Amino acid sequence: MNKFYKEAFKGYEVPEKLMNVSVEICNQFNIRGICDPMYISNVIAFNTGTGDGQSNFNNNAIIEGNFKLVSEKLAFSYGRNITSANDVEKLLLRNLSVGGNKQ
């Protein structure tokens, strides 16, 4: 993880899978604000039941949930960068679903 992302997540205990997918979303969709990686992590966590949306995470929870809703919320928030919620949903499914490619 580069210096930018280390700074963005500094002081927070974000589950590794959640942190990695947030970084991937930022990189893939050219999202560059220092608060964006944590915002994305919180949106995902809140809508999957793995956090309260206020940077408190259940590190042992399996991340499951309505990835379609999460992707739509992120596409709405980052409409200049994310032109297709479907692209975000595919990324979430690939990286976070129980049967996904990455552990």
C-alpha cells in the first residue's frame, strides 16, 4: 500500500479485505481525495452489516450484503468518476463475496 493510502487509513482498524477493495475502487475509478478510501469503506461496511458507517468495523464479520445497493450509492456519490454501478458491483462481488477470487 502506498503512502497516500497509508495516510488515508491511518488511525482506523479497517478489515483488510474492505481496505483492499476500497483502494481498488479508488484506483480503478480515479478517485483521489484523502477521505475517499475511508468513505468508501464506511459505505460498504454500513450496507453489508460489517460496520456502523462511522469507522467502527466488525473485523471478524463475513462481508455479505446487497452489493448492488452499495454500488449504486457509490456511483451516485462519485458520478463524475463512476459511470456504471454495474462495474462497481462486479468489483465488489469479485473481491468481497464468499465465493470471490480474493480471500
